Amino acid sequence: MADTILQKNKDYAEKLKTVLRLRYEPVAVKLVREGESLPDCCKRPEKQMSHCQAVFAAKAGACIAMTLEDESCHVGASALNMIATPEKVASGEFHAGMGMHDSVEAAGKMISDRMVVPFKVVGEAVCPLGEADFVPDVVEIVDIPERVYWIVPLETAEKGGRVQFSTSPFQCACEDVTAVPVCTAAPNISIGCFGCRKKTDMKADELAIGIPYDRIPEYVSRLDRYAAGPMSKAKRD
């Protein structure tokens, strides 16, 4: 079973990388529920790291499994529902101290309005999609806007309509591209956040998107048609 899933994920990853011309590996994120084990393909880190650091390491090839004791960022861990939101985070005191909000209340509203994974999480596995021998919850891509743009036509190909995105000054990797897709069952784009731009190698011209894993097969099924059609007519760097 694991071999079948791994081969499928390898095929998905190769198609996404080739047709979208991705800079990095698409990243598989599995949120481990109570009673589940960490996937064997991922190893716990030697020292604590944040969820965003794990995601950005995975796009470069790392396979990381983390329990709560491996998590260095309690803001991210609480967005993933690994712990309750710390009091200073919930009140707004923590983020207000960074100087982006005019008041503690404004920072607190950012937190009260955020989306949190709706089930208890005891760990996470984060690795390149092509190395994942498990079914992820979300596939995450970090790249320039032109690459990420193509997810919008892929998402609207069957039913049309518009795609809605939600973001804030903080919590790109933990909330925007992990918790939001899990909560809404829809892709979500983030233009990055303070934490990612401080603690990871996210470049000035990059943003991120989180895609529910169950969307990936239908996206991949359309990519050859896109490559021969609209992509061949568009300006692509």
C-alpha cells in the first residue's frame, strides 16, 4: 500500500514540477491524528524547529517528522491544533509587540479571526511530495506568482467561479497554507509572512499556496492540456 501511494505521489510531483516549472519540490504535509504514527519516511529533527522552517526545508528535499516537543513555535503549533493558543498570543500581546498593529486589541482580533485545524493533532510529517509514502492533508508550493497563478485556472476549470484567498501579516505556513486549506477544503494563497521572511529562505519574489491533497489528481489530469494550450501562449520566465 505504501509503495503504491509513494509511486502515485512521485508521479504527481514530477508532473507538477515539469509543467509548472517549479523552482522547488512541492511539499506534502500530513497532520498526524491521535492514534496514528509518524510516517517511516520522515525523521525527527536533531533540534527544535518551526513548522515554517520544516516546510521550507522540505522544498529543498528534507523529510521531517515532528511531535510537539520538536516544535519551536507555539503560534504555529496552536494553529495546527497541537496545543491551545498561548494566552499572550490570544490576547494580542505577543504580536502587538512586533510593531505592526496599532493596538493589542487589533493584534488579538487577528488571532481570534484565524482558522485553526479542526481536529487534535499530535504530530506532523513534512517532506517532498515525491518522497511521501503517505496520504498528505495538504500539498504546499513556494514559488513566484506566475507559477502559483496556474492553480487558479486549475481550480476553476470544472465549475468556474472565483477563488477566494485569506491571509494576514503572520502565519503564512502554519495557518494560510496548512490550516486554511484543511478548514475550507480549498486552496489558499499566502503572500508570505513576517515569520517566514525572518526564519526561512523565502525570497522577496516568492509566495506560497496550500492545496488540499484530494485536488491534486484532477489538477494533474489537466496539466498536459494546459501545457499544450494556454501555457504555450503565455509569457513564462
